[in-house]
Amino acid sequence: MKLFSTFIALMMTFGFSSAVFANGEATYKQVCMSCHTSGVARAPKVGDKAKWAPLIKEGQAIITAHGYVGVRGMPAKGGKPDLSIEHFAQATVYMANQSGASWKDPDEKMLKAIDAEIEARKKQLAKKK
Ligand code: HEC
């Protein structure tokens, strides 16, 4: 019985961590790839280090927030209204890391920083109208 529950616990641990690990890539493939592979509307192409370098320099919290709110040809949330900030952020990490960055999936602290940037960006956009 004890062995059995250890086995279940192990399965859950590995199943769960590999799902988390694959999240950024999965979201990218589902939602972002259609534009970010081909460079539709001048979307920064995944793997185009020259295009990504200035974005990477701007920083993870800022470009994730700006992408999530939407910027020019980039639709808010990648055009998927129910996409969470966390999933969006993971997909951004996946793309950036294919293009020269070495970012980590967002932790609590990073998600808070992204939230703050989103609020700031929304205020800025509201002023313009
Ligand atoms: C309909 C096409 C389209 C889809 C789908 C799309 N993007 Fe974009 N994305 C763009 C375009 C175009 C830009 C460039 C915007 C600009 O700077 O003019 C962009 C820019 C970005 C940026 C840089 C933002 C900045 O600060 O300049 C990030 C980050 C980003 N996208 C993330 C994502 C993620 C993550 C997804 C999927 C969840 C996604 N995009 C889906 C078109 C798209």
C-alpha cells in the first residue's frame, strides 16, 4: 500500500512538472505561432535574434505586459480573451529563449511585476484616448 501511494505521488510529481515545463511551448504553438513564426504584421519572429535583442533588453516584465495589453499589430492576449497572464508570460519566455534570452518561467515576483506594468500601460493608453 505504501509502495503504491509512493508510486502515485511520483507519477503526479512528474506528470505535473512536465506539464508545467511544456506550457510555454504549448501556448506558443496554440496561440502565438501563427504570427510569430512567419512575422505577420511585423511580429518579431521566433529565432530572429536581431529583432528580439532590443525587446529582451527592455525586459521580461515590460514586454510581457505590453504584449498582453496589445501593441500595434499585436492583439491583446494574443487574440485569446481567456488566456491567463501566467500562460501568456510563459509563451513569451519560450519565444524569447528561442531568440537569445535566458529567462525563467515567471514566479510570484515576476507575475507581480508584470501586473504592475499592465496597470501602468492601461493608464497610459487611457490617457491617450
Ligand atoms: C495576430 C498576430 C499575433 C498573434 C496571434 C500574437 N502576436 Fe505577439 N506580436 C504581433 C505583432 C505584429 C507584434 C509587433 C508589435 C509592434 O511592436 O508593432 C507582436 C509583438 C509581441 C511582443 C513584443 C511586445 C513589445 O513590447 O513590443 C510580445 C512579447 C508578444 N508579441 C507576445 C505574444 C504572445 C506570447 C503571443 C501568444 C500568446 C502572441 N504574441 C500572439 C502579432 C501577434
